[in-house]
Amino acid sequence: MTSSTGGYRLPKGRADPTNSARRENRRKSRRKRLERILYRTAGLPVALRLVVRRRSNGIGHIVPIFVRSFWRPQNIDRWAELVCSILLLPLTLPAIITLFTARNGATICERHGIGILRQIAQQLRLYLSAGILPPWYYMFELYLEPTTARALSYIQRFETHEGVYAALRPSNGTPLNDKKAFADWCSSFGIPHVSYLSCVECGSEPTGPLPLTDLFVKPRIGRGGRGAERWDYVGNGSFEGIGGVRLTAEQLIMRLGLLARGESILVQPFLMNHRDVRDLSTGALSTVRILTCLDEENYPQFIGAAFRMSIGSNRTVDNFHAGGIACAVSRRGGTLCQATDAGLDASLGWLSVHPDTGAMIEGRSLPFWEEVKSVAVRAHRAFNDRKLIGWDIAILDSGPIVVEGNSSADLDILQRTARAGLAKSRLDQLMAFHIGESLRAADLTLPRPCRA
């Protein structure tokens, strides 16, 4: 970044945020389509198995619901994606197996004595029997117990993201994805949450001076930590960003205006974790991911939790799929288990201590644990048109505070860190129950496969 007598301006060669936002939207659209094709590829064996064998033995409650949506694409684009996934299967499956085996095969062979060819054979068999693609073969460590029964014990993304979550999501629901509206909604219900200092709407200019405190800037609409920036106040009216870049308050205001050319921007205070867990991060705010689901009486139930931590040079976000680590949290007592990453690269493995700070993870108890669970349940009651919500809750010296709520909660983090699947669990039952209720309300019926 550079400055001139006229104030902040983009450095030479730096793209204008408006054009960057357009390119990002195009990339996002392509990425979403590729994801849907990948999910179709993964779901194909499961969908065929249930249709051909007409048996539901050994599968979770939501699988018939997924199969129903799999064979009924909503529009021509979804039909094209289904056909594409089938036609490209002879190319994509060997390519994905080759990529992930090259990345992880030698490590698994050295660590567990499972040969490369054996791993490849297991991946092929588990794909054909349970729709497990190589990323999830390594994520869920199925090489340790490569059985179809264990593979089917996990709820997979192709089941949730291709049909199940869409069926659970209300058409005009309470605000979760809009972070400004989310904060306003929490405030109206007295839910402790991260407030915002200002919101710079897309195409508008920031107004008013910035508070001289550490700031966290993120898109108003977004997920996964995309576009987040951290600016630490270093005195004398200056802020320091990642990489040691320093801006005056005036320059930072101008930067916010440039960012807002492409999308609305939210400015929040940067928060610090409780002193008892502050050493479990390289600087980013650590959060507890708690999953809650409404029961048959529409009361929120605690499903599971994982504690997320940043590692390496990341001082901005703690996201699990952005390179962070996480560990399971016991329901009673809030005790932390061993930590791990997403498992797509097996080199890190499982950790009892933080790889950068050296602080002990395993066996440590989270402060305010009962209050953390209570806040998650209270928050879900304020968003009770949502059947399933993944909460990101930070623990501060003053207590727990809600950071975000996610309507399409990632189940990988809970299943990976717990080393156990959620299929045929209480969550599986509740999701199937709510979808069945919504379908019956719409006068639709679920396919009921014949049992053996």
C-alpha cells in the first residue's frame, strides 16, 4: 500500500476492488458448480445402491431423502451437472485418487504400515460401496478400518449440501448469512454477540472517524473467513495490518471505501480470547463450533462441539478448512481432546500440544463451558425457524459471545475431531424428522425402500 498527499491509493498493479469482486463472484460461481459436480460424483454409488437394492439396512435416516433429491434435479443446470458427473467419472475418480494418494500415501504407509496399492484398492472399494471419495477417506482415517459399515457411519457433504440442507432451510428465514442483520437480531433478543462499529454499504463511502482500537473487517455477506482483515491500533492514529503494513486512520477509511466498491463491509472490534485459552492460538480469535438442532418439540438440542485454533502465520481467522486445527470438546466439563487439521494432508496428524505456542491442548477445560452451551441454546431459540445451526462462539474474559451462526453447518469438523460419524445418530434422526414434517406439510412423500 502506498500513500500520497491526496491520501490512500491502491499500489501499482493492485486490482480495483470492484473488478476484484466481479472476478471473485465468477470464481465463486465456478467453484460452486465444481463442488456440486463433485458431490454428484460422490453420491452416485449411494443413490444407485438404494435404487437397485431397495434396502435401507446400514444407512442413515437422511440417505433416502438425499436419494430422492439426487434423482430429481431442480432445473436444466442441475441435470447437466448430474450428466457431467457420470460422464467424467472415469477421468475424475482416478485423478482424485492419484492426487490424494501422492499427497498422503507415503505418510500413511510409514505411520501405519498400509501400502500404497492397498490404500488405492481401499479407496476404490469404499467409493463403490459408500460414495467415499479420497479426501474423506483420509479425513475420516478409513484406512484404519476400511469397512463399508464404518464408511456409512459418516454423514457426508453430498448428503447435506445436495438436498438435505435445502429441505431444512426456510424460504425467508431469520438472518444468519447477513452479518449486520444477524447482529441486530441478536441484539433484539438480548443474545451476547459481536457488535459492529460501522457498516460500509456496497458503493458507498465510509462516514465518521474510526475508533482508535484494534479492528476486524469482513464482508457483510460471506463465510469461511473470506475477505477478513485484521487491523491493530499501534498508537499515534495508525493501524497495522498483516505483514506489517501501516496505515493512518484516514488511509484505512479510504481503504474501507475501496473495499466497499465490490461488496458491503462490516467493521467490528477485534476481540481477545479468555486468558486461560489465549495461548492456544497464534493471534486469531479462537471459537467453539457448537451444533444445535431442534428436537421433535422444536426445542434446541446440543449435538456436539469442537474448539478451533489458528496455527502458523495466521493471525486473522481460525477456520478449520483454511488451515487451522480443532479438537473435540466433551459435552460434560468442556474438556479438550487431541487436536488435528482437516486431514487432507496426513503429515500433521494428531496433537496434544499446540504446534506453535507449545501450550497443552489435550485435557484442558474450557472456561465458562456451561454458559457457552446455554448461549448456543438461547441463540437457537431466537432463530427457531432454523432447524439446524452451527454456532461460532468465542470465550472472552467476560464470558461467551456469539460470533456467527451458520445455516449450512459443516459436519466434517465434528466427525473428524470426534473420530466418529453422525449417521444414525440423534442428529440424523432429527434431520430426517424435520424433513419428513416439511414434506408432509407440502403433501409430498418420501421414498420408502423395502427392507430385507
